[in-house]
Amino acid sequence: MLRLQHLSIVRGTRTLYDNVNLVASDGERIALVGENGSGKSSLFAAILGELSPESGTIDVPELVSEVAQSVEETDREALQYVLEGHAPLVAAQAEQFAAHESGDDMRIAAAAAHLAEINEGAVKAQALTIMNGLGFLPGDENRTVREFSGGWRNRLALARCLINPAQLLLLDEPTNHLDIDSLIWLEAWLKRLTCTVIIISHDREFLDRAVQTTWAVEDGTITRYGGNYSFYEMQRVQNLRLQEANRKAYERTAAHLKSYIERFRYKATKARQAQSRIKMLERLEVVEPVRSATSWRFAFEQPERMPTQLVTLEDVAAGYGENRVLSGVNLCIRSGERIGVLGVNGAGKSTLIKTLVGKLEPLHGTVRDGQGLQIGYFAQHQLEALDPDETPLDVMKRKALLVREQQLRDHLGKFRFSGDKVDTLIGVLSGGEKARLALALIVWDKPNLIVLDEPTNHLDMATREALTVALSSFEGTLLLVSHDRHLLRSVCDKLILVHDGAVTEYDGDLDDYAAFVLQHRKLSQTADKPVTPQQASAGINRKEQRKLEALERNRIAALKKPLLAKLAKVEKEMGKVSEELASLDAQLADTAWYEKTPAETVADVTRRRGEAAGVLEELEAQWLEVSEQIEACV
């Protein structure tokens, strides 16, 4: 169990949060959310003992596992590197070595028994399962860590963290370098764990599916919400609305009391009542006005031309030299289409994109551009290609030679490059700031086809939401590769699948694809050769499948029955409390009511209103918890 008691953390002269009291129960899966710089990573550092709190205490379980932020280039084999994350196995191996060095037969026997109890073979099998789930191919376990690229080394670090049988698992942006297939597997894996898990992530759908509780770093403290990220967002909006309503009610009450005091405080017959109003005014809590931090928004401009067919691929083979990645690709991208591209890492999604936008010549076949085609292309390598010695303004000046500087500054300002930020060297910008600059360059060109290859890797939640809104309102054509399923769901109405060297239209939705991924991995682990999507979807024969489906429906119905009854009871109680709350709100909103009502009654009604709001919040939390239990009955 993790326990934070009266915790205060300070960085420099800034207090990140103060007097935090929270408990993470065994097996609880928690999202840690908050704006960039709010102190999420600082909390992880404090839990790990790398940062000393200003005050308070942190009770931490004995065994904590985290994802290393950097992976050393080493000649150790990948499997060995992952296994070194299993603390009990490493300790048992060290003890066995020390026992043999000591020559003590009793110690040697005890060490051998302990190692046998841990079962090194089973741990290796589990490590291979995790590596497979994270996208590593058979044989990769024998490659050295040095041979992998930075993104794949991060996956090794994640595998090394997951293999550790910890009591507390800390995951800081675990999804950044995962494809959608590995992301789906990771969700399923985390649900099987019995330890406490705390996750920092900007992927809202991953958080919605992976966690039960949200800790929000906000307003100088950390607040617990009894639900996933979407529940937190909903509750936060409701709290802000309630805060605004309370502020207005305070202002009305205070204005009425002040008016009464000014009229009667010097009249002998009313002095006593006036003094009573003065004391009541002093007791009234001033409600802080809602801080409506305006959400950042930008827009892709209306394309100047829109060909009917933008890009056509006819019998295209694509790859690099002798390495043919894709074959027989026939694809036509038409005006107004919004296409999401699915497929595992290495399947050829980026190869397809580069061939389509002209960055890679086809090995065979024809790529035909429509007349007036204007492509806006975003890829991760473009961020690395930005000159670190230039500024955002320098880049815009090179792009638009004849445009006034003020117009370029105004354009950059739309992407949160204002003031001195436009003159900051690109080399010191964060990954998210470089991504915003790349988007600013795309928007300037007014493209009619936007092609985005993993655009959200470095973006925070606010920027992802701004991108989602901008793409949703874009009137041109879109081709999107992303592991962010919320973005894919929001902006794409068609899916294509890159798999086994081919590109085909995918008939299902993202939920169907998630089921396919899990089934495909399960069958591939037991098959002697790769499993096709059709085989994965078929799985077992139809007769046996129908029988199993019927049994499964009966099992789920039995599990759901008591939960549905409990949900109905909670909903009924929520209805009663909501009616009471509405009645009290109407009473408190009536200005004339204050003039004819004793101060004690006003205070009592205000108190009852606060209690009812608290009860409703608890009921809503219960409702969400039971709903999640019903949803989990699968």
C-alpha cells in the first residue's frame, strides 16, 4: 500500500502541492494527471526517494518497479537485459554465486532451492511473452541492446519494468513508443496485475481503459477522483460549474446582507438584526471565481483546390533496395476521405506513407498525383531535421520569403509561439514545441491532403485535444497513422490495415481491431507459422464457437444480474437527491426569499445544499464504479 501523509513538495521557490493525504490500495490502477510542469514526475521521484519532500511522509511498499528513462547501450542480449529487471531472480542468482564462492555446502543447497522455487525457466517464458506483446519478433531476444533503435530500447525498458513482481508499478508515459497493437496488449496485461499501478500518460483512451482511479494535480494539491480519465473530466467540469454557481449565490447573498446592514445598522430598533447580518456576512465563505483558462485552439485553413482523386497507387511495390516491404498495393485516396492506417510496427505503415507522399520511390507500379494536389506531411523525422541553430521565426521566414514579419509572428502566435518564444533556438525547444512548429508549417501551406505519421508522440493532453478539434473541422482529406485511438475515433471514418506485406480496407472498427490483435497474438504464440487476420478472426470452428458464445453469455448474465440491481438502486437514490438539490438551488436563487427568511434558516438551507451535493457526488462515484464492474464482466 502506498500512503501519502501531509505531503508537501517544493521545487526551487515554487510549491507544487501542499498537505496531500492520499492512499493507493493494493491492486488499484491510478492515472496521475495534470498540466505539464505541475509536478507529476516530481511525485514519482519522491516515491522513489530521489526527491526529498518539504514536509510530510510517504509510506512506500518494499518492492517498487519503474521504467528507466534512458537505456544504456550495451552488448548484453535483450532477453538478459529484460530478466535483470526481475529483482527476486537477480538476488537469487547473486546468492547462488556467493554461495559457491564461499564453499559452504549448506548455503549452496539453500541457494539452489531458492532459485528453483523462483523457477527461472518460467520467468524466462514470461519475459518472452512480454517482449512478444510489446512487438518484438522471434529472435530479437538474442540481439544485443546496442542493435536496437531508441524507441525499441524504450520498449526493452518497459519489458524490464513489467517483468519485476513489484508491489507498486510506476509508469511514466509508457505508451510514447508503442504502436496501437502493443498498446492494446499492454492494457490487457495491466488488468491482470495484482499490484498497485500509477500511470502518467497523455493518451486519454489508454487511461480510460487501464485505470479505475484518477489523481489530479491541480490548485496546489492532488485530488482523488473515483473513476477513469473521462470521469475525472466530467467531474471537474461539474465542479467548476458548481463553483461558479456558488460564487454567484455568494454575491447575491452578500449584496442582500450588505444592503440590509447599510440601511439599518444605525437604527436603534434594527441594530440587533444588523449586527446579526454583519456576523453572518463574516462567516460567509468567499468562493473563488472559476479560472476559465482558455483552451488553446488552432485550425487548418480551407484548401484552395480540391481534386476529386488526390493520390492513386496502382500495383505498387514499396521498400528499400532489395528489401520489399509491401507488394500489390492498389489504393485511391479521394476528396473528403478521412482514413486511419492500422498495423504493427514494422508492418510497413511508414513505408506506405513515404511512398504516397513522394519521399520514397516505388520499387514497382505507379503513384499518380491528382492535379492541384497540396500535401501537408507530418512525421517524427521532420522534427529531428529542424535546424537546432534556427528559431521558429527563422524557419517561417525561409518558408515565406515575401511575407511581412509581423504576419509570420501572428501565425506563430496561433501555435503558442508568442513574444520571445519566436526567437528561441529550436535546439532548446521541447518535443511538443517542435511538433507545434511542424503543425504551424503545415497549416501555412493550406494543404488539401493532410498526412500525419504518429503526430501525438510528444504532445500533451491539451495539444492533442486541439489537434483533434482542428482535424475534425478540416474540410480536406486526411490520412492518419496514430496509436492514439481517441484521435482515430474522432477524426477517421475509414480504416485500412497494413499486414503481411499487403494493404487492405478494414471492415471493423477499433474495438474489433483490438479483439483481433489479442486473438492474433494468442494464436501466433501457439502456431508454427504466422497467423493471417482471417485465421485470427475465425479462430475456432463455427459450431464450437456458437456453443462457447452461449455459455459465455450465460456466465456474463449471471455476473451482471446483482450489479444491474445495485445500479438501479443507486440511480433511484441519485434521482431523489438531484430533485432535492434542484429544489434547494431554486430556493437559494430567489432574491426575495432572503428578505423574508431569518439568517439562521438561510444558513441551514445553504448547509443542506452542500450536504446534498456531497451525497450526489458519492452516489455518482458509486454509479461509475458499478458501471465499470458491469463493463468488466467479459
